[in-house]
Amino acid sequence: MERRAIEIEGATNKSQISGAAPDMVCHRFSSGEWTRELRPVPREMALTIYVNGQELVTILCTPSKLNCLVMGFLYSEGIISDVGDVAVMRVCEDESLADVRLSKPEWSPSALRTLSSGCGGAVSFNTELKRVNSGLMVAPAEVLSLMKQLSAKAELFRLCGGVHASALCDAMNLLVVAEDIGRHNTLDKILGECLLAGVSTKNRLLLTTGRLSSEMVMKAAKMEVPIVFSRSSPTDRSISLAQEAGITLIGYVRANRLSVYTHEERLRTS
């Protein structure tokens, strides 16, 4: 795959790279006593994406894997169909912006936008649902094992909490992991990293710690992922969309239990 002109500026120290801010002062009450402590917290930034010189959207996010976030967002929203559609991309954390130039200079943003339910306050331009056809199957024990792996890999969450973690995986191992204050941002980071590395997301599994809302299912369908599961709950709309899209939706993956809401035929009995 041809490497495009992509540069990252501003991410220089450990806390910026990990997504954690410098420790903040707090007053902690525990066991009947107050103490003054320094506690780690996740970083939050407002990243504005410009495409062909026009402002497209501002995303509240954790400043890690920003190039992946931008690339994944553009792909999931149908603005690009592959990495080759991006002529130049400059992401500057210090300026809180991403400047993208497409190989098609005539592109202009759509006026139709949908506010997502994500805690990162994102906007969706693409509401088209893609059907996923796959014979992939998985055992409950494999799903439970993968969720345990994700918990072990969620370094930012273990450090300070307050973020979501997601991963693309096969039946045995995690392939790409992302953390962010916005659960939908984690999927865009995963998609963008896979695009930049030339890794296919088709016929993989997608797991997350966040709520399975409709935009999460839409993004999974765009990635051609047939099985999506979470520690948390799906919404009624996400269940309807997953049924329509041919996606197996699994919620409440915790300890030794899980709940399958759609296309249970992909779950092996053992």
C-alpha cells in the first residue's frame, strides 16, 4: 500500500501518548477521613476536522491515535472509500485540528447530520446500513476470554478510569485495541489503524466496554464485522439494526455469562 503524506504533531510526552493528563489535585474522602491527593484523569480535547479547506466536524476525544481516528471517521461516514482517497492529511494536537486534502478536490460536506448518542458528542453523516454476510461462529468461552483480554489491555482505564475500550479480534486474540472518552471514537480509531496498516476488518469480532447503541452497529456493519459484543447493554434500536444487518449482538459479557440478542446461530454450543 502506498504511504500517504500523514504527519502527527504535538504528541511528545508520555501522558499525551497514553491519553492521560498530568495528575490533578483532589480531596478524597475515605474511611471517615479527608486526604489531599494527586489523581490521574483522562485527557479530553475538541478535534476539528477540515476536509478540502472546509470545516467538517468537531469531535470530543482522547488525544491518542488521532490519525487513526480521523481516517476511520472519514471512512465510516462514507467520505472516503480507501486510504488512496486521502492525498494529504496533517493532524496537529497542539492546534486541535486535522487538515485533510482529498484526491477529489470537488468534494463538499453534506448538510445532513445526525447527532450521535456517544459521550464524545460526535456527529454522523452516513446513516446507510450495510448487510453483513458471514459464516463466522464463536463459542461462549471464546467471547468471555476475549473480554478478559480487553480488560487486561485497557491501560488508560486502569490508570484513571473514565474511558471506553474496544478491540478488533479473531476468536483467540486481540488484534487492534483503542481507548477513548467516546465509545464510537474507539471504533473509528480501530478502523483507521486497520486502513493505515492494510489490515482487513471483515469476518472479525468487535468487542467494547461501552453501550451498544445504533451508531456502534452502523460502524460495525461498515467494517463488515458479523459479531459484536459488550460488557454493557444494547439499545432497542441497535437490536433492530443488528437483526436487519445480519450482525450477532451480544451484551452483558461479564464473568461467566452473556446475553445474545440477535442471530444466535453464530454461537456454538461449546
